[in-house]
Amino acid sequence: MASKNEATARGSRRRTDAAGGAGAGGGGSARRAQLLAIAAEMFATRGYTQTTVRDIADEAGILSGSLYHHFDSKEAMLTEILRDFMGNLLGEIREIAKAEESPRAALDGLIYNSFETIHRVPFAVALYQNESALLTSTPEFAFVTKASLDVEKVWLGVLKAGAGAGDFRADLDPGLTYRFIRDAIWSTVRWYNPRGRLQHRTVADQYLEMLHGGLLA
Amino acid sequence: MASKNEATARGSRRRTDAAGGAGAGGGGSARRAQLLAIAAEMFATRGYTQTTVRDIADEAGILSGSLYHHFDSKEAMLTEILRDFMGNLLGEIREIAKAEESPRAALDGLIYNSFETIHRVPFAVALYQNESALLTSTPEFAFVTKASLDVEKVWLGVLKAGAGAGDFRADLDPGLTYRFIRDAIWSTVRWYNPRGRLQHRTVADQYLEMLHGGLLA
Amino acid sequence: MASKNEATARGSRRRTDAAGGAGAGGGGSARRAQLLAIAAEMFATRGYTQTTVRDIADEAGILSGSLYHHFDSKEAMLTEILRDFMGNLLGEIREIAKAEESPRAALDGLIYNSFETIHRVPFAVALYQNESALLTSTPEFAFVTKASLDVEKVWLGVLKAGAGAGDFRADLDPGLTYRFIRDAIWSTVRWYNPRGRLQHRTVADQYLEMLHGGLLA
Amino acid sequence: MASKNEATARGSRRRTDAAGGAGAGGGGSARRAQLLAIAAEMFATRGYTQTTVRDIADEAGILSGSLYHHFDSKEAMLTEILRDFMGNLLGEIREIAKAEESPRAALDGLIYNSFETIHRVPFAVALYQNESALLTSTPEFAFVTKASLDVEKVWLGVLKAGAGAGDFRADLDPGLTYRFIRDAIWSTVRWYNPRGRLQHRTVADQYLEMLHGGLLA
DNA sequence: AATGAATGAGTCTTCATTCAT
DNA sequence: AATGAATGAAGACTCATTCAT
């Protein structure tokens, strides 16, 4: 009966600061971030649906029910992970697009940033990459699609400016170009190993080479 | 998944012929293919885990238990879909690599073939693309990983031959190049609409343009 | 995610015939009615919330999950019990109010019918009587409140007609009179024992005596 | 309910004095009464089982765990509410039965007192009225049943005395008469609104009219 | 007097699978 | 080839209660 007590008084103890990592205040949220990190990794590697709430709790060393002291639901954990990720990402790329002088420098900046992001928060990226079926079919995750479109706008802005300024070839469709770059880069999260011998910087350089000059000799 | 899988009394009715065509056997094959097509589409769009056996049965107009007359398990359906897909794919690209004269023509052929495949069997491709977590973690699906490596071998052969022959730039790492191309192309399955106005041929041409000459003017 | 798949294809196998008891067709719904009877008794005696789905299944000799082959949810069971009950009740009292000649005869008929109902389906009556907190607070059960109002209309019609015709005292408020009678009668379900020595007819006669002539000598 | 109840180290702080009044003790009593009032209202309106300890705590502006500083358990709260209520009730009606001169005056006094009680402590009455399943099935609440029997004895004494004295009709069974009156009156708690336009005195007068003289003109 | 983190047992519900008919 | 009833294991979530601080 009334299975969903929507937005109960229990409320969300969600932190508002988007900073995340850094040594924030003395608050009680340390545990929260820790649990979220565990969840992100498991969601990313096993898949959201395949990860049980008990998997996460086991890994954290508590009982599954205890997770609900920190989060309203399993879905709420995913939401929070993705919201943080998309928010940070959008902020960063807007910064880059604004700061760089030429469209070409901006594009390179965006690409380097993408690889850094994959290196820094591989699980969030993988989640975003692998759970597209879930993310696009459930209205609860509409914010992800919206943020994606915002990201696309920034990239398209750079690409179009570059085509206009003569930095980039004008015979390529910017929309297709964006998808081409985006898919090639974000997909690396599936095989890139942050602790492997291939540095993200190296991969970025090689990818930039290919993107700049093409494959043909 | 499938707690007791091996050696069921019922045995495996799995067909080995990838042809799938005309009314050869006892007559049950048509229904079988039909059910498999339904399953593939649902697996691809909702995700394998999120798709229930009853979803498939509902769509087929039968009860979920009745599906077990045709297949041993839900997993068996996925296995069959992927086995058919990987088998066909491998056959085709080997053909292409062998038939084409130059490495460059071979690479173009492989790329065109990829887009055609996405156009023809988008659900199988999406499955292969989206269920990586499942496919790599479950030993039952090791054959997929193996076939992927076989595919990679063919592509790498072409790329290396092309670098040796002076078709392609020699300063690019063939492994990274392969992944770059592969990821960019196969990812299109997520947004490519077979019935949309963008023809697969058009996308292929644009992608080839970018790959050949790069982005810079 | 989408925890409530509202009105799924699974649908309700609910029978439309309101007859209930009688030896209906050969259909497969026999089990359904049986399970509903078990549920009604337990809901009534232990309370809806205190009755677990496993209590019901245990009593029926199946596993709790198997109940979901017959009903969509625990709540759906309660809904069906109450819907049947209220539907039948309303049909009967409308019949009586229409058929009887005088308001006084109609009132007596309604009262006798109430006691018969308590005798026949004590659990449904008890449910209706005891779960008022649940029934009035949850929108899913608004139909019960609505049916109650319809019942009230019939009784009020009789009472007002009787006051106008001189059958009943005119100095009493019909609304209060209705509640007075209704509450006194329906409450008997809490202590009336269908298999006890006090026959429902006897109780009805005594109550009618009190209602007709009052307590004073 | 309360899996390990007896012999908690903490001991029972249960107060025995039913007075509840002025700031006598250490000062913690005010909060205690306040919490009990909140609990009573919620138990009455939502039902005991449906009310969670956190519901009560939320309403009181504290965390659920903090409630256990004041009460041993959720059940202890209900026990205390009911014990106070039944104790007071019994005291009052014994007073009335003793004080009034004639059985008829005594009966009227009891009835007026009932309506006053409903007006004064509607939640306790509702609890007593609605939680019969719980109250009769759990041995912890046997004291309620016992007090009810004591109440019944007082009423029956008055009714029998009245029948003997010729105040009341002698052809009515006193037991049934008692239940009739009791159920009709206490049930009003379900629809009576202390702050509505219908005063409890008015309802009492109308009910007395019906009870005294009956419905027939 | 209250917090906040956790427990442990239980609740409803889902779902792949089986099997007699 | 399919039905319909059932299994059994698991899953997300709830909630009274405890306890160190």
C-alpha cells in the first residue's frame, strides 16, 4: 500500500557541494562517499542490475539493510553517482571551451580532458557508457540525457567554430564528427587500465594524431 | 545464471547451421527463429538482465513456460544469438580480407561491412556492444571473447600489411588504431536508426573520410 | 526502477461474474476463490497488515511466491475481496428497498439482510469494519468509500420515506439514525459467532425490538 | 512484536500514576506525555502496525532511536496509552453507577459519559475500537480485555437493576442490550469530529432519544 | 536527552525454471 | 506445441531495536 512514499521527511542527506574528493569539512559524509565509491565500482564492473545491494554492503562490511541509513534506494545511489559525474564533466568542459584561444586548442583540450576523466573516474564513465539501455528508458534518469545534450552543445560549438575559422575541414558534418570522436574516446574506458603500462596521456596523443591527420600516409 | 545448466535430460536442440533459411527440418524452425528475433530485440533494447523470459513470451503471444519447448534456458537464447552473429561476422571479414587486393581496399571493405552489419542485424551488434560486463565475466560466453580476438587478428593483419606497404602511416600503433576504428564504428549502433534518413552508406562514407584524412584542414 | 509496472500485460485474471459461491463453470478459477477465502479469513482475524503473504500461502499449502501466479499483489487480494463484497451488498439492499411495500418493511428487510450478510460472509464484513484506517487513507480503496455512500443513500431513502409516511418518528435526524443502526448492527460481527448458539435470526429479532420500541418500559 | 521484551537491563520506567498532571517528578514527564499524545494520535489514525516508530519520532522532531530513551518499546507506548485510558474509564463509570439514584439515571449518565470520553480522548477510544484484532490476540494486552469485562459488569448491573425496577423493558436480553448500546455509541468515534459542528452533547441527546423510545412513531 | 550508525529479522515481490496435462 | 500451477532462490526494502558517543 502506497509503496512509494515519495520524498518522505526522511529526505536526502545528499551533500550539495559538488567538489567531491577534496578534504571537505568534518561532516559525517565520509562514509557516504566511501559507499558511493564502492557502489560505482561494482555497478561499473558487474552492471547495475547484476549488482545486488548486498554485494555493495558486503564489500563495505555492513549489512544490506544498513545501506538504507545512507541512501533511499539502490537507484538513488546510481542517480547520485551519475549526477555528480555529469555535473562535474559539464563544468569542466565549459571551462575549457571558454578558456582556450583557438577552436583547435579547445578541441585538443576537450579530448585531453576526456582521457583524464576516464583515468580519474573510470567507473562513472563506464556506467555512463554501459548502462545506456537503463539510462534512456527510465524517466528517473532523464537528467543524464539532458546533461549529455549540454555536453554535445559545447563540443558542437567548438567544432563549428573550428570549421568556420578554417581550423577543421569544412566538408565534414559536425554532428557526425562529434559522435565519431565521442564514441572513439569514451569507448576506451572498456579496455583502458588506469594502472596499466599505457598512460592516458599516451593514448590521448595517439588518438589526437589519428584525429588530426588521418590514417593514410 | 542457470544454476544447473549442463547435462539436462532434455538435451540441446541447438542448431549448428548458421543459414537459418528455408523450411528444412521438422518445421519448428520458423517459430524458433521468430522467437530468437524477438529475444534479440528485447535483449538489445532493454538489456539482457532486464528482459524477463515472460517479456519475450508475452511478445510472442505464449506463456513463459512454453518458451522452454524451444530453448533450454534464457541464457541459451542469448548464446545462440551471439554464436550466429559472431560466426557470420568472422566468415564475412575473412572473406573480405582475402578478396581485396590492397590493404587500403581491404580496410575500406571491412569498414563498409561493419556498417552494413549494423544496418542488417542491429540488435545482435547492440547486444555485443552493451553486454560486455556479462560477456566477459561469464565463462559460458568465452566463445564471444575468442571470436572477438579472431576478428581483431584479421583487422590487425590488414592494418599491419597496410603500414608495411606504405598505405597507412607507420607512426601509429596498429593495436590502438584498431581499437580506435572498432570503437568508433560499432558504437554507432547506439544512435544509428536503420529506418532513419541517414543511410548506413552515408555514415560509412563520412567516417571513411575522417579516418582517411583526419580532421584538420 | 519503475517499481510499479502499472496494469501490465500480465493483467488481472479476475472473474467478472459476481455470483461467487455457486457451482460455477469448470473454469480454472476454483483455486482463486479458495485462496481468496483463506486470505479473507486471515485478513479479518489478524488484520490485513499483520497477515503476511506467507501466512496465506502456508495455509493454502503453497509457497508464498506462488500466490503471485494468481494475484498481482497482496493488496490486489484485499481489493478483490472488498469489491466483491461491496458489489453484492449494494445489489441486495437496492433490491430490498425496491421490493418492499412500506418503509417499515423495507427497514426491517435491510436489517435482516445485514445480519444475514454478517452470518454468511463474516470475514468480509469484519474487514470492512476493522480496516477503516487503511480503507479511508489509501486512494486505492476509494471505491469502498464510494460504495459505502451508495449504501447510505439507500438506507436514508427508506428512513426519510418512513418519516414522511408516518412510519417512523419525525423528530429524529435521519443521518444520525442511520449511523446509529448501521454501527450497532455491523459491530456485531466482532462478537457474533456463526457457529455459536445465538442464531443470527435471533439477534436480528432482538435488535429490531430495541430499535422499534426502545428500551424504556 | 518485541522479540526480547522481558528483563531488559534498562528496566521499565512505566509510571503507575494515572494522574499525569503537574510538574511533579524530575521534569522529563512533560516530554513523555507529549510523545505519548503523538503516538496515540498516529496509532489511532493510521493503525498501530502501520505507524512506524520513525513516524512518531519524525512528528516529535527527534530520531527514532531517541524514543527509546523514553519508552522501552513501541508496544510499551501502546500499553501505556491503553492502560491509562482503561483505568480512567473504569474509575469514572463506577463512580457514575454508584452516584446516580435510579438505574435509568445511571444509564443516561453512563451514556453521556461515553460521549464525553469520545470527545475528550478520541484517539484512545479509536485505538480501543480499531485494534481489537491485536488487543485480543496478544497476551500482553490481556489487561484490556479484562478491563472491558469490568466495564461490562458495571453496565450490566445498571441494566439488570433497571429491568428489575421496571425502568426498562424486561423482554430484552441484558447482554444483547449492552452490546447494542456499547457498539452504537463507541462506533461514533469513527465519524465524530470533536471540532465539527455536531456537539457531542447533541449526539448524545439524539442517541438517548432513540434508545429510550425507539424508532417507530 | 539526543544522534547516527548499524543490526537482524522479516516483508513483499520477482523470476527462471519445471512438469503434469 | 502450449497451458497453468507451482517451485525455490533471490532481491530490494522496512523497521523495531541497540549502542557508542
